[in-house]
Amino acid sequence: MIHIIYDDQFLEHDNGYGHPERPERLTSIINALKKLEPQQRFNWVKPRKATLDELRWIHNDEHIQNVKSLSESGGGYADPDTYISPASYETALLSAGAWLDAVDIVVNRREWAFVLSRPPGHHAERDRAMGFCLFSNAALAAHYAVKQKLISRVAIFDWDVHHGNGTQHILENDSRFGYCSMHQHPLYPGTGQSIETGKFNNVLNIPMPAGSDGSGYNHEFDQKVDPFIRNFDPDLFIISAGFDAARLDPLAGMNLESEDFADLLQKCKSIQDPLLIGLEGGYDLDVLSESIVKLVEVIDK
């Protein structure tokens, strides 16, 4: 069983005309998944909203209030790339809550959970929204997880083409969390150098040169990511899954194909099964939907 956490409200977050992080990202994925057979493999789950108390685990009150106020006042820019629309605050609460519901599914039911939500989260820092992200979904999920019975260590592997500065900054000083990122460098947001290793050597950054393909990713995963995750020995393994390292993606310069993301998931599955997967970036609609269909095939194996 694959639990898909999704709600049509995620389409209400509006970044404005021409923005790459648009509702069609989700509709393209949902349409592709609805065509797959058998549909009985999917359990479609409507998420709850994260509470303010939960958000305060990782964000300060000023940041939360800024997002809320901008949204309720009609919208505006949190930074040059990140727009907050009238529906964005409530939608971001729902997006964050979807990741928490996914934790419950993986931890309690021992089944796969796939969060298809927006806005994404891995650039949002403790005190600010940035890079299309309002609240740090993966970091929140990690904090929520360690409050559950039998969960004391959580690892996150972020294969989005951009470094997850927000996830790292929120988690890097806590030994309960391990964070690993493979990302194009140099590229926005400019963080994620290999010398950034966390307070407890619990951070692994693997900067990748522009033009890297599947063979390069596989090599780095086998040599660095796999031993890092296995040595950290997490009770829960979360994938921050961005698909903007694809060859056709307009926002970066990598050369991955849909099959390459499937290969990465297969390698992660060999470390731990089941996994929590949550959507981050990815802006070519065809590649995005095709890649997620390929991931479903890996989960079903």
C-alpha cells in the first residue's frame, strides 16, 4: 500500500503568473497517478493542518506571524522569489501537516507515505521564508517523529538540485538528526559546501558540478551517502524529493533522467523500507510526473 497525502487546497497557494512553482506541478502528478493500474495500491489521504505549537518547534513566532499577516492582508513578497498569496498561510499549514501525517503512517503502519504538497519547505529557515518555501516541512516532520515511541534518530536525504539550507540549519545542531544533500554547486542558495558537517558530524553535503548525470549521482551515493546513512542508523528515513536535477528542468543544469531518480530511490529502499517521501522542487511538468510514476514502480517492487 502506498499512502498518497494530498489535498486540492494545495492548488490554492498562488505565486503569481509565470512563477515556476505553480499549481500545475501537482495536477500533472495527480493526473499521471490516476491513470495507473491497479488504483487499489493507493490510499489517498487528506491531511490535517500543523498546529502553531508544532510550528514553534522549528520556527520563531515572528516568522510565523509574518507569513500569516502577509497572507491575511492580501499577499506580498516574503523575498524576491517567494510570494505569499491570500490562501498561502492556511495552505502552508496543511502542507506541513501532510508531512506529519506521513510520519504517522510510516512509523505506526510500517507502510510507504508519499507527500504531494505545496508550498515546498527545504529552504525555509527558522526565522524566514525563502526560495519558494514558507515552513520547513521536512525538519518539522523530523521533530515530530522523535516525539513518537521507538523513534530516536531521523535521517533526511535531500536530492533536490538546490541545497536544503533551511532543513540543515534547523537540524544540524541536534544529534538526533542526520541530514545529507546532493545538490548542484554553485547554485542558489549558495550553501551546502562539503565543509559544513554539523555539530555532531551529522551533516553530509555533496556539491555536484553542473552537468552531472546518473552515473555521477550513483557513484557519490554509493561512496558517501550510503555509508553516512547506515552509520547514522536512523529509526526513520525521510527523502526530500526534488526533481529539478532533471536534464529538462528550467532552473538548473543537471542531466538526470526519470530513471535516475528511480535508481536513487531503489538505493534508499535498500537501506530502509518503508520510507517517507515528500515533494520539494521540480519544474518541468512532464519530467515531474514521469519521475514520480517511476518512483511508484520502485515502491511496488
